[in-house]
Amino acid sequence: MCLKRELKEEFDVVVTVGEYLGSNIYTYDFGTIELMAFKAFWEKGDFKLLDHDEIRWVFTHELEQFDFAPADMAFVEQLIAGKIEI
């Protein structure tokens, strides 16, 4: 699956992809994207920041402290509201 490969490429971790959580279609100036969310379970590997500056584990009530891409906001709002269980 693409998500499994992407997390291996970007963080050098192995995951098991779980339940499909939904999708969000968002239009940017450069075009429209569909963002699909899945639960993923970390199986092994130490997270390595290959393409990112920082990673951290936070509680859902702390998500409001961070800046997210506009396409991510629908999922962030659902997490904060408890509509997506983690």
C-alpha cells in the first residue's frame, strides 16, 4: 500500500495500515488534492527525519497549538472534536 511505502521513505519506520478514516478534497491555487486518512500502527524502526524538520507525539487537545496545511484541517478538527478515535 502507498501509505506503508510513504512512511518507510519519509521516516524509515514500518507500519501496519489499518482502518480507513475518510477523505478530504481541498483546492489550492495550484490544483485540487484528495487527502485520505487511515489509522496506522507503528511496528518497528526508529523515526528518522529524512524529509521533515520535527516530529513529536501530542495529545489531541494539543493539536490547536500547531499550524497545519489547509487540506489537513478537516481531519485535525475531527480529531479535536473526538469524531475520529485514535
